[in-house]
Amino acid sequence: MTVLDAAAVLADSTIVGSQDCIEQLVFGNDNINDDQSKQQQEDEPERINTEDLFKKTKSDKTKDLKNRYTSTKRGQEIISVILFVVFLGLSSMKMMNWFFIKNIWIFLSSSVLAMFAADFFSGIVHWMADTWGTLDTPLVGNSFIRSFREHHVMPTAMTHHDFIETNGDNCMLTVPVLAFTSFVAVQQTYYDMFLLSFLVNLCFWVMLTNQIHKWSHTYRVPAYVGLMQKYGLILSKRDHAVHHRNPFDKYYCITNGWLNPWLASIGFWKRLEEVITLTTGAIPRADDQAWTS
Ligand SMILES: [Zn+2]
Ligand SMILES: [Zn+2]
């Protein structure tokens, strides 16, 4: 175990160990107020003044972000998980019927490519949500960006999320692609087989990404997960700890993290931010810094 590993484990264990106490302090003593506040958020999410965030305590911010997880959002997540399972099943059956054993090399090569692509996609989505927008951004603010802000304010909160809350958003992202692979008519050519296998594998890894991310914050993981983390098949705790250093501006890829060192070496995210600031005037991570200040 390296020094970085030990630091990541210690930080996680310290926070996880005190998590219940913190949550009791933060959420436990005023359930009535919480329910009222949550109902208000459900009816109409309160707009946020960024300046006010600098005056709020960490526990107030955590409480506010938690209360913004609405039953509407929960419903969307449940539907997304169900659709993911149905479409993944249909697409996988199509793949198996065709070529799985005979053309296993197509499956294996497209799987490796899909793992790289999923890692890059996770980086893009994570970078966009961390760097731009606020909870007031139409469509995605309260439903999507909220969970990224919550994660930076209280990184181990996600270890208490159930399967639906952990994976609902990622399932939603894959549903249009899996619906396409389920119903599109394809030829039995190498090109079509490779493309189908690539897309199905891509969706599989995109869906798993936040579960993998959650494992990277979990103190005790199942043995098979620990092995996958150790051998770099999925994101390791040490790699992800690099991202969680304020100002949270690097190592955005969270599927397996394979692309993180390479993207960091060419300053990929910084250059992308410079282009966007130049064209729009927006300041990277302005909202995230207000929440994490
Ligand atoms: Zn982040
Ligand atoms: Zn994280």
C-alpha cells in the first residue's frame, strides 16, 4: 500500500466512521422541519443566491442538497433502471444469437474499446457537471448537477445511496442507445456486429460507472471489487482521491480512470475550459467553489 493509498483509506474511514454521527447531527434532530423543507423543494425548488452559499455552513449545505432529492426525481430513476434492464436484455439476446462464441474476438476487442470510450464519456459528463451550471440551470440543475455538488460537499454521502439513487442517472443516459440497439435492423457483417457489441458494452460500462465511483469511496468493498480496483479494471481509490483535492479540476474520468494521467499530461480539461471561457465568459467551477468553500 502506498502513502497515497493509505491517505485515501484513512480519509474515507474517518469520514465513513463519523458519517452516522454527522448525519444524526445534521438530519436527525429536526425531521419535522426537514419534511416541511422537502415538501417545499418538491413544490418549487428554492432559487439559490451564490453569494449566500459562502455564508452557509457545510452541514446546512449538505442538508439543503439532500432535501432537493425529490420524489419526482426518484420516479425518473426507477423508470430508467427498469428500461435499462429491459433494453439491455433485448440487445444482449440479439448479440448472443448472432456470434458470441464463434466471433468472440469481436466481442473482446469491442469491449476494450468500449471501456476506453466509457471512461472518456464519464470524464466529459463529470467535467461538464462539476465545471458549469448551477442548481438553477433549466432541466439538469436540480435533477443532475445537484448530485455532483452534493458529492463534493459530502463525498461519502453517496455510500449511503441505494441502488436506484446510485445508478438511476447513468441508466437514463444509456436508455436511448439501448433502445436503438434493441430494435434496429442490422446485417450479419463484421462491421455491424462490432458496432452492436461496442454500443452494448459502452452502455454496460456507462451504467456501471457510478457504482464503480461509489466503490471508490467505500471503506470495505467485496473481495472481487477490491481485486478489480487493485488491477486497474475499475477506478481505484488512489486515482479518484486525486480528483477530490480542491479545486476538483482534474482526474474526471471515473469508470476505470485509464485516461486520467494522459488527459492530465496534455492539459485537456484546462484547454477546453479556456476555449469555453473565451467564447462565453463563464468562469469554470464558479458554482462548485461556492458550494465547497
Ligand atoms: Zn467531481
Ligand atoms: Zn468521488
